[in-house]
Amino acid sequence: MNRKFGRLKDTLGFVQIGLSALVTIGILGLILYYILLKGIPNISWGFLTTGFDSEYHGIADILLTTIFIIGITLVIAVPIGVFAAIYLSEYAKQGRIVRIIRFSIESLAGIPSIIYGLFGYIFFVLLLGLKFSLLSGGFTLSILVLPTIIRSTEEALKTVPKSYKEASLALGASRLYTLFKITLPSALSGIMSSVILSVGRIVGESAAVFMTAGMVYRLPGSIMDSGRTLAVHMFASANEGFSFDETWATAAVLVILVAIINLAARLLTRILSKKFSMGKG
Amino acid sequence: MMKKYDIIEINDLNLFYGDTQALKDISVNIKSNSVTALIGPSGCGKSSFLKSLNRMNDLVPIAKTTGEVMLDDKDIFEQGYDIVALRKRVGMVFQKPNPFPFSIYDNVAYGPRVHGVKNKKRLDEIVEKSLKQAALWDEVSDRLKDSAMGLSGGQQQRLCIARVLAVEPGVILMDEPTSALDPIATLKVEDLIHELKKEFTIVIVTHNMQQAARISDETAFFLMGEIIEFEKTSDLFENPKDKRTEDYITGRFG
Amino acid sequence: MQKKKLLKKIASYGVEKLFLLSACVAVLALLVIGVYILVSGLPGMFKIGVGQFLFGEKWSPSEGYYGILTMIIASLAATIGAAVIGVGIGVPTAVFLADIAPKWAVRILRPAVELLAGIPSVVYGYFGLVVLVPFISNTFGGAGNSLLAIIIILGIMILPTIINLSELAIRAVPRSFVEGSLGLGASRMQTFLRVSLPSAKSGITASIILGVGRAIGETMAVILVAGNTPQIPGSILDSVRTLTINIAFEMSYASGIHREALFATGVVLFAIIMILNFTLQAVLNRKAGTRKRRRAGVKPR
């Protein structure tokens, strides 16, 4: 009796596990179904290559704005993030300072975009007087992607075998020479992957962007102008509800972009891990 | 052949890792153009001793050293001693072959480049000479631009030796260089060591007592951080003076 | 020669300090964010009155009422609901991925989870607006813009976080524990429930805290499906407004005390997030502690 009941419980458990996995797949399937089915047919060459005032209500200006803001963000965040990761993985000794740094990075990673947006608005837009501009957006986003860059660069640096560094030092190379000639080149694909991952975050980000770079639908003339990135455009057109077709098309572009970006990041990481596992023996 | 002299003189060397003492009052001299083997059970301090000779122990934050290691009549632990010059003069080959994930050429050229050689022709010469010295030239001369990771383990280890030779050291430290190799590759490396001692001074840590007997001129037996016996290799293996040495080489412990 | 060496030494010292400085940017950024959120938000909160602000039920800037209780309740309700969905689906899926799934299933499921994690919040929001909201409206009546819609969207959005981290935690359970349990005649399910899940508890807890953090801070996805009415929901079909929505929704036209009240809303959200952060780090540190102890205990000899 008891045993039978136990077996029933086992079966129910497996059913729940199986169902959960199916639901996970199902949700993704449903979302992709809508995006691809409703979005892709509405993506046209004109949609991608013209501005808002054309008959397509195109997103060319918005794509450019997105690229600008990615550029600004990376110029600020990549050096700081990579240097910070180098410090943590190559120089830092266990201690109070490192604990505080790590806590800060983890905390920054946990802060939601809306808080970044609010902070960027208070600090860059109002206090520093940068107004709603690509620069305000870039500064805000640089802080937002910093944890991503630091963490994944550190991961990449850690995959470089200690024996390489030892060999280099034993040949009389300085720590810095070893870093630039051995460690960084060996981890390069991993570092690239961390940069690409952060591009993915910037592309998908909306709350932190519209509160700092604004929502104006135009091609910004300079980095002191406001503008609208793809994700913000997606939000605006969903909120205004002016055209379902175009909004689905924007969604599809957004999802495809992010998927490609993440895939590229993963491929680069795989290249890195392969590099150190081949030719042994 | 050059006349042999004491190239390294070690006086009262003590090494601590935090609270544990890894080396106790080591005082020995290493002769030039000879092979000195360090034997002893695991954890006896022979690798720590080896790493003291080019100050690789500096990489361990809690390591502390007292005593002196006189290389060319200068104490390498003295304040202000040029550690780059030290490591150029005292090269090191590690237990597992550790070529960089570069081409064969770039591996060998790495050291000279570190020390400022930029001339392409000069680098070519150094690479060729070093690979020949390491008895690897014939096997790789037609694929210098290939990745070093594609070489066999034995070839990789000889490449690592060539990489050390390229900076023209006086002394080469080897930390169980054949422990990751198969018997044939091991023999090749042993032959190489035999050749190399004509020009270099070699200090080698080995777990393999036959290897020590085959290749070394002098042997030091380490136990618990101390040198129990340091003799000509033939004497040490045939007539060990200390009971513990005899026990060890006859396989009674360790 | 000597001069060159000295220069090199200075350069190497300088570069090391530059690395340290870059690492400190993270600390500085966190400090500046914290300070400015507080400095801009607290005055408004005191002007309105802390009690009035936190426990006032009425939010009506035009009449001078600034109470965010309805939003605190909505945020908490939405987050708890999302956590229930996220854990209910996410943890079993993680068990599936870590222990049961055949290779081909892993090969489908893992990229799927990654893809889910990559979809931007606005896209989830739009999906909710166009697909989920009409579905709720047709099935249960009402407008469809509701707490329920928020809960479902957030539940989906935190799934990848919970699945990935829980899977890692379950995989980290030593094989010997599982084998020991199976060897005693326990069934696989008993082994999951009594050995794997309890051993992975702190990792799973961490994944849930992270998911909760993500849910409570999410803005753009919920803004599109919430209906945004500041009221205490009587049922899950009622329209609500979360803390995050409040900040994003009215910022563009707010000024004066109204804007300060929005900044103050940010303080409340920031405080909640920092509490979650501290909890998370405490859980993770404890986990690192157990792992160390476990390793020491298992060590041979």
C-alpha cells in the first residue's frame, strides 16, 4: 500500500518535472511564433533603410542612434571594465578592499534598469546639465554594463593556465610584459565575448535609456542631442499603439539582433575554451 | 672544456611558507657544467629548493626566505638584485610541458623579445640555434609557423627547453621535466640533458632514481626540508653514508 | 640604462594603480548612485511625511496626495506571484536539465533558456499587451490589464535566472551524495527531494533572490500590461501600478513636489533592492563556506 503510494508520488514528480520543461519550451515557442510570424513578414528593405518620415516609418535613424549609443558606452566601459577585471584576477590579494570591490560589482549587477535610469536622470541629465542626450545615455549605460564586462572578462582571464604565466616570468619577463604578451592575447576571444555580451544588454535596454537619452524620433546631430534607440522605439510604438505590424517588425529585429549577438558571444567563449584543451599528450 | 667551478653557493638557506618551514639550513655548492640531481620523497622540499634558485617562490605571497644564494658571487636575495637578470641567467623547465598557445617560432622567440631583441634576422638565428641545441630542429624546421600545441608531449617539452636556451642562460633548472612523458620521449630529453651540460649548468628534480643515476654528476638527497646527503652521484648510489639515504635509494620508504 | 629601468618600474607601478583605480570605479559608482538617489529622494519623502508617503493609500498629484502604499503592495504581490511561477516551473526544469534530461533534450532546452534570457523586456511587455492581456480579458472577463498579467510576464522573465542558477547548484551536489542515497534503496525522486535539493538549497535560494530582484525592478514589461491604476488590488484581475511604473510613468511631466515624490519612490525601490543584495551575498557567502567545509571533510587521508 505504502509502496504503491510512494511509486505514485515518484511518477507525479517526474510528470511535474517533464511538464515544467515542456512549459519552458512552450513559452519560448509561443513568443517566437508570434514574433517571427507577425514580425518577419513586415520587415522590408525600406523599413530597415529609411527614416520615420518615409512611407515605411523606417528604423534606419533608430538603428544608427543605437549604434552611436553602443559606441559611446563601450568607449567608456570597456577600458574600465577590462582593467578592473585584470586587477581582480591578476593583482588583487584577498582582503578588505577586494571584498568591497566585489560587493559593489555584485550590487551594481542587481540594481534594476529603472534605478539606473532614475540615477542617470538625476545625475547626468539634471545635475551635470548634460540634458537628455546620447552622452547622458552612454554614461548611464556604461555603469549598467560594467558588472557584465568585469565578470566575464575575469572569467576569461582565469581560463589562461597559470603555467603560461610561470613560464613567461621564468624567462625573465616582467609581470606587465607577461600580462600584455601572454595573458591578454590568450584571453582575447573571451574578452571580446564579454564586450559583445554587453552590446546585447545595451541593445535590449529601454528603461535606463529613455530616462537619460530621451525618446525623440530623429537622427541625433551630435552626442549632446537626444535620440531613440531600438528598444525605446519598440516601447514607444507599443505604448502609442500606432501600428501593430511595425511594432511586431521592430520586435523581430530586436530579438534577432540580440540572438545573433548572444550567439556570437557564446561562439567566442567556446573558441577560448577549445584553445587550451587541444594538442595535449 | 671549461674548468668546473662553483657557480652557485648556497649558505644557510631557510624557506618558510607562512608558519611551516619548507627548507632548513641548506648549504651546498653547485658546480658549473655539470648535472646536479635533487631526489627525495614528495614534499621533501626539493622543488621548493629549485624554485628558490630563480626566486620563483616570490610568486607565493606567504613565502619568506633567509640565508644567501650566491650566483656569480652575488646574493640573489639581496635588496635591489635585478630579478629579470636573474631569470635570464637561470632558466627553468617545468614539470608539465607548457608551451604558449603561439607558433613554434614565437615560443622560442618570446624570451629574446622580452629582453629586447627586435631584429628579425637575429631572431631567426637565435630560434634556429636554440631548436638545434634542443635537438628539435630536424623535426620542426619546416613548420615553424605552426601552433606549438600541435606537437607531441615530448616535442613540447624539448620546445620548452629550446625556449629557455634562447635567452642564453648559464643555469637551467628542471622540475621533473620527464614526469609527464612516455619512456621514448624521456630518453630523448635525457640525451639532450647530457649534451647540454657541455655548455650549461643543470639542476634537475627527479622522482626517478634511475634517471638521477643515469644523467647526473652529483646528487642531493632531500628529506623533510633538509639535505641529508650530497655526493658524487656514483658515490651516493653505491656507498650511501647515511642510513636514510640508503633506505630511500633501495626503496625502503618514500 | 639605470634610468630606463627606473622608468619601467614607474610605468609598471602606474599601470597597476590604474587597474586598481578602474576596479574602484565600481565602488564609486555604487556610492554615487546610492548617495544621489537618497539625496534627491529623501527631502520629498520628509516634505510629504514618511508615514503619509509609505502608508498613504491615495496617489493623486493633482490633489496633492502622494501615498505609495498601493504600489508597494502591487510590487510585492506581483513579485511573490512571479516567484511562485518562476520557482514552480524553474526548479523542476533545472532538475530536469541537471539530472534527468537525455542529451538531445538538453541540446534543445539549454539554448531555449538562453534565448528566453536574451529577449528584451519591452518585447515581453509587447507580447503581454497583444497576446496575454486579450487572453485574460476573454477568459476571465475585465480589461485584461491586471496583476495577473504582470505576474505571468514576470514569472516568465525570471525563469532563465532561476533555471540557470538552480541547475548549477544541483550539478554541484557531489555525486557521492546521490550515489549514497540510491545505494540505500531510495528512489530517484526521493533522492532529488531528500538529497539533491536540500544540498543545493543555498544555490537555489540565491537563484530565487536574484529572480525576485529582477521581478521587483522590472519596468518596461509591466508598464504595458498593468493598467497602471494606483489602487490596492481586490483580486488578481484588477489593474495595478507598481513602484517601477510610478517612476517611469510620470517622470516626463512631473515637476516640483510631484517630481520629488517620484524620486522618493526610487528610494523605496533602491532600499528594497539593496536589502535583497545583502541577503543574496550573505546566502552566497554561506554557500562558499559550506563548500569549503565539505571539501575539507571529503578530502582523503
